[in-house]
Amino acid sequence: MKTSPTIPKNPNLIHSMDFERLRQEGLAYIESLSSDIWTDYNTHDPGITILEAVCYAITELGYRTNFEIKDLLTEASGQTFFTARQMLTTAPLSVTDYRKLLVDLQGINNAWLMTDGKQEVPVFLNCKEDLLQYDATDNELVLKGLYTVLLDLSVDLELGDMNTGDIVLENIAFPFSPMVDMEAGEFQVKFELPGIKEASLKILAEDTSTFTIEKNPVKNWLYHFKIELIDAEILEVPFRVSIPKNPPKGKITDSHVTLILQDTDFGKLILETYLEKLFKADQVIKNAVKTLHENRNLCEDFVSVEPIDSEEVAFCFDVDVSPDTDIEKVQAEIYFTLENYLNPPVKFYTLRELMDKDSPVEEIFEGPKLGHGFIDTGELENAQLKQVIYASDIINLLMDLEGVRGIRNFLMTKYDKNGIPVPGHKGISWCLQVTAMRKPVMSTSFSKIIFFKDGFPFLSRYEEVRDTVYLLHAQQNTGKLVPTFSDLPIPKGNRRDSMSYWPVQYDLPIVYGVGEFGLPPEADSLRKGQQQQLKGYLMFFEQLLADFFAQLTNAKSLFSTDNIRQTYFAQYLGTIKEIGEILDPDLQKTMANDISDTESQELWQKLYENKNRFFERRNRFLDHLLARFAEAFSDYSLLMYRINLEDISLEKIELEEIVDIKTRTLQTYPEISYARSLAFNYFPQDEEFNLDETKIWDTDNVSGLEKRISQLTGIKDFTRRFLYCIKHVEILCEEMEVGDEIHCVHTFSLTSKNGIKLVSKQYADKSEAEKVLEDVLELGGEIGNFNYAVKKIKLKKQNAIILTSEQTFQSEEEAAEAIGIIASELSVDCPDPEGLHLIEHILLRPKSKDFDLMEVCLHDCDRPCEQDIYSFRASVVLPHWPKHFDNMAFRQYFEKKIREEAPAHIQLKVCWVSNDKLRKFESSYKTWTEELARFKQDGDNLSTYQEANDSLLAILAKLNSVYPKATLHDCEESDADNNPVKLGKTILGTQNL
């Protein structure tokens, strides 16, 4: 029964809104504090009147405090209330996640990732010599983290199954021919051409307008296209012709097909249709490759991405149906049921559909962000490749169809690519084995279903059955037709007034003289003094309540990542009548000097909070926001000091810097949370699937771990870039000490073979070296016997320069260009060195037997300490000198944090290297990333890629950490005033005299 709304007589109010309760608690305080001198608590007593006015104001405060949080935060900016799609989703982690990601792409029905994807070149362990090699031994090193990806491409309504190259043309008329001596009717003809997996992709890039069709002279029904390419190369594309369904009348032979293929227009129709099908399939595969590389897991890789091979299976059986059954409809449902059994579909759901099924929200949004709704994880895991086809399972499914009464004479047969039954797999009535890593496909050409109504046989009309099957598939795939980015919206509130304040004194009786009408004009000085005394007493309550309203109103700022300047909020109550003398006279005098209300508010605000107090409270609020994501900077905040090695002193890390770090982390948290396990995309592509070289170097295309650890450890710039400074690289020429300095000038000079060689020359006197540099500061002079030096060099021993050890140029233009490059490097300021590089060892695996292999530690394979150096291993390289990177406490914090944030199965090696080694590493690393991307694109740079890979391996093997310098000192000196020597944490410096 529907009841009408009523207002309860005795509402259950919260304490702050219960006036009577507040009044009784106030009286209780009065009794406990002043019962010896005040016993009259009647309502007419001024003290009780003031108590009641304050209680009434508190109820207003309680009412506003009880506003819904969405109302208090409406129109707020910089909030960290992220949506479910932002926070509950993650980049692909498991095989199931990757399958969801691939199935979400247009043109893909299903996908499978095989974890036994083998590396390109077999590698073996040589236990006796303690190394890896290509020559076979009993111990093969099988790398882990490599995947083979198989794609089940969709069925195009016009082009058919995209996994194959088959072209089916309907209603092909074969006229009577004297050569054939037989009349044919209208047929459906199938041209079995190579699929995208077997076809040469040259056929898509070249002009195919010049072609001929030739018949196989030995075998009937076999033909091939001969296509002349631009470079005069002849490309042959074989194909087989078959007749899937015979027409009601007429007969076709191989001679009929030969005759009709002589028509150039008909051959062009077949070829163009075939090319269109190949192009669509190629685009789907390229999109899958692009998506996989954009979502690649750390220390994992995809060896191959290709369509899955299929096996045709024919079903022959009799079906008993009821007399009123539409046999075309039943046969279409049978085909649809068989196809779904052989290859279970992956259905997309809307958010509402899953919530109606009572699926938990955290499970709905689990996995990667999809563009077409949501996929049920259980359904996807059931959609695996069939290994065995059971007749009993199929019969049970078919018996559930409406109108079907019985299934008789059930047989299954598997066919090879030539349409011949596979030996041992013909006429199977119980269970049929499917070849591993192949998809069973129902063959409508070889299948035969006969319907019986009351014992009379019937055959269906194929065209109607086919159209009905298409309709059933379209209805099944409706969830993938329209992009859907479902999310749980953030609640929207209504803007409420929580700031305005009505003074308590305005609620007192007018006789008190403190209301908005004030005192009468004839009031004497005594009366005015009493009024001011009461106002001063009430201002304590007024300011406290007004500030609480201000704090409530600005709560949205406290919990935001905006650049705020205060955490305490106040209201300046200068508008209360006759309040001027109550406030501080000096402040009041300043405020009265023709300044605006905004300026008055700012001056008043300064009384509440100083800089240190603000940053202390701001950090606490940010800690609260971080704790909501289970993050903390408590360890980092303890590192309040860093070592300045130049002065051997401690520098304090400002609270403002910690606030900036926490704010940046919160602002980027959806990204660093979602992509925390992602690796960098070493094969970035644009929308046309071409290599995007702008995303290889000087880019934010780095791993999710690098982004995340940078935010959590205060590194502002996580981009992949040069961190070394050429102005600080050690000299490689022969050292000649003059005091504490080395004087070395690098010049270009002519060689005896007319080449130009980079040489280094030393000067015993610093002024002499500087004079030479000043003379060639600009790249002037005639090309000939002149030497060319580059830029002025800082000659301090620890901050000297090197350009290169030796380099020869065969022309003056090449030399001038090299000089210009080096000069430009020396002319710019050093980059921000605070950053890191992460190198996944799995990407260093060999692609041919010419590649160098990584060093290992086998110990005769009895107790291998480093048997597999490629799988789930990564190296982290950082400069040792910038800011607090030279502080061992920070290094320990960083190394602990990056190992905590990295996936548990990945082992990291962290190196803090010198500027010279960083220069060599980064130069090699940049070249390697470029060569790797080009190799993945077309594979025609194997030799240069191998050189880059070998060079990077050699440099990685020689990297070692540089520790802060320790100061030698007498035992009597305090360790607190020096950086003492510690084993494995410092390098030896000089005695502190």
C-alpha cells in the first residue's frame, strides 16, 4: 500500500542540528563552570539568551555540514575522484586480458596467445666453458615471455571468411559451348586462392593490371594468375575452382570453367575481389600488431602475429522435424549452432546488462579499457580452440532447437586443403580429433542434412538458409557494432550556499544594541562602551562560526591538486555594524584606507597561517589523498637532506618540493596506475601503420614502470633523452698534468690520404691552449692545411671534454658537418640529468647466429647463478651525480621502491654510472632503439641492427655503479661532520685537512 509522505513529530536529528540537545549541553557546561556564582538560568536571563542564539547558529552550521559531499564539491577543479573506468581497469597483464584487447578490434572474432612462442634462433648452454652458444648441446635455453599470437579474423558479409583467400561468386552463368558439348545453368563458384598468411604482400604494393590466367596442364580445376610486376618480376598466384552447391539443373565441368576464365573482365573481377580481401585482412593484422606493441608487457614480446589455420569438417545426418516446421529456418539454426559449438563466440555486454546480472563492479571493469562494452571473462576463457569434437555434445545442442524431434545417422569427416578426406578421419560417428593450433570450420560444401517430415525427405533452399545464417550472426555481434565507452559517472551535485554568515548578535533582542540597527542616537558613552564590550565578547563565537563556514566551503580546495596557497580559510567580518573598534586598531586603520573587500580578506587571511604551517598541512592533506590509492611518501619524506659533494655539506629538501612531487603523482595517477606494467613501444606506428620515428628518442614513449617510479621518487622528466653532458666527459687523449689540470685541444687536420682526421693535441701551458681555441672559436679559415678546432673547452681535470677518440673523413664537407655538430653540442647548456633508462634483456635476444650473446654464470650447470640472463631481466641505468642521486640514502630508497613497483617475477639490475660511461651507453642505446624499430618494420637492416645490438651488449657488460666520495678524517673527528668511508657505498676521497 502506498503511503503519503508526512513530517514526523519527533524527528531523529543529528546532534549538531538538535537545538534542544545543544541548549541542554550548554546549560550543563554553565552549571559545571559557574554554579557558585550563577544559579538563575531562566529564559529571560541575558546569558541564556546568548546561549540560545549561539545554539541556533550551530544548528545552521550542522545543517550545512550535512550537505551531501557531491553538493559541497560541485564545480570543484583538480579533484582526484576518478571514475571506475580510470581506476579499476589495468593495461593487459594476463593472456585473457590480451585476448579481450584483440577481440575488441574490428575484424577479429577471437584470438589466442601461445606461451610457447620460441625465439628466432635456438641458444644452448655450454656448461664447461661457462657461456651461451649457438652450437647444439644437451641443454637448450628456452627463453620465456615470448608469445605466438593467432587471430581468428571475422567473416565479411561480402568477402566471406577473412582467414582464407577464398572468393565465392554467386549466380555465375555458364552458357552452352560447342567445345564443351554440354549446357550448364547458373552456379555458385568458389575460387580457392592463398590466404593472407600464404600470399605475397607484393601483390598489394604493385600494379596488378597486367595479368593472364593459365590452366594447370596436368590437373583439372587448378589454375594460376601470372601477374607482371613493375620490375618485370612475374608473380604466380595459384588457385583451385570448386562448385560448393549444384544448381537445380545443369552440370558444369572443368572445360566450362576454362572457357569462362578466358574472359578478361571476369578474371579482373576475381583478382580485384581477391586483392580487396587481402588488403582488408592485412589492415586487421597490422592493427592487431600495432595494438599489441602499444600494450606490451614489461620483459615480454610477440614473436609472430598471424591468422589461425583452419580445418574443414563436414557433418552429414538426418533430422526428424515436426510437420509444421520451416526447414530453412531450422537448417540455418543448425548451421549457426554448429558454428558456435566449433568456435564459441565472444559476446559484448553493456554496463547495464552486467549490473543487471549482479556482477560486481570491480569484476566488470577488470582488465584493459575496451571500446565496445565489456566481455565476460568466463565466456572468453570457455572460447578456446577445440581439440576434440564430440557427436554427443552436438546432438544435445541440436535437440534443443524448436521443431527438431530426432537426429539420425550422424557422421563427421575432416578434409584437407585439397578437399580430400583426411585418412582416418572419414565417417566418424563418435569423436573427431582436431589438429593442434588449428580452428575447426564447418564445411557447408561437403555437409549434407536431410529433413524428414512424417518419413518423407525434404531438402532446403540454400540461398534462404545462407541469408538466415547471416542474420543470426549479425544479431549475435550487435554489441560490437557501435563503440561504447561505458563508465560509472561521478555524481553531480547542486551548488549550495555554505559560505554566507548571519551574525549571532543580529539574533539578540534589539534592546541589547548589538543588532543590525545598533544603538539609538541618544546613547551615552557608557552605553556605547557596554555595547562594544558585548560585541567583543560575541566576536569570539562569530569568528569561530564564520571561519567554520569558510572552511566547509573551501573543502573542495583542500582535497584538490590545484596550486592552492592556504589550508586555513577565514572570513573577515568587517561588515558587522559598529565592529570597527573591536578589531585590531592598526589592522582596522589599514583596512579603512580605501581598500577593497578582497584586499581586506587577504590581509585578514595572513593572520591565520604562515608558510611553514601551510606546507606542513598541505602535505598532510596530500598524504590523505595518496592513502586512498594505497600510496605513501613517508620514506621519501624522511630523506629531508641530500649531500652536496662539492661543499661536503647537507642541503635540505624543501617542503614545497615534496608538495610538488605528491601533486604530480596524484594528477597523473590514472595513467601510472593503468600502465604500471607496460613496456615501452619499440615499434611505434602512425595511423597508416608506418614507423613513427618521432616516438623513438626524445619522447615520453617509455615503460609504465619508468613513469611510475619517476613520479614516486620525485623525478620530474621521465622522457627518453640524453642525460649526459658533453662538457663533463673525461679526456681520452694522453694525459699531461699541469698542476691539477689537463690542457687538451681537439682539432681536425688533413691526413696524408687527403682525408680529414680528428686528432688531439696537448699544451703544457693553459694560456697557450686557450689561445689556440680562441683563434678557432669560429669555424673559419680556408680548407687546406688549416686545422679546425671546436669551441672553447673547460679545462678543469674533472670537467674536461672529449669529442671522440678517432674519426677520419674522406671529404672536407663531411669534416665541416662533423665540426658543426660537435660545435652545436658544446654551445648548448647541459640537459637536466635527472632521469633513468630501462633496458629489457628479452629485446636483446639474437635474431640470427651472427649476434653476440650475453654473458652468463653457469658453474658447470650444477649451481647456475645466472643461467637465463634474457628472460624477465632488465637493467636500469641512471647518472650518479645529479642532486640527491649521490645520496646513498636516496639510492637505497630508489632501488627498494623500483623493485617494489616492478612485477614480482622481474629481476632488476640498477647501475649509477659516470658521465663518460653514460655518454657511451646513451649513444649506443639510441642507435639500438632506432635499428630495432626499423628491423621490426621491414627487416632489411639485419646487419646494422646486429652491430647496434652487439655494441649495446658490450657496453651493458661494463657498466658499474659510481659511489659518492668519502672523506678521510682523523678518528677524533665526528662522522656527523663528514661523509665516512663505507664498504660498498662510497669511493675513497682525500684526507680532510
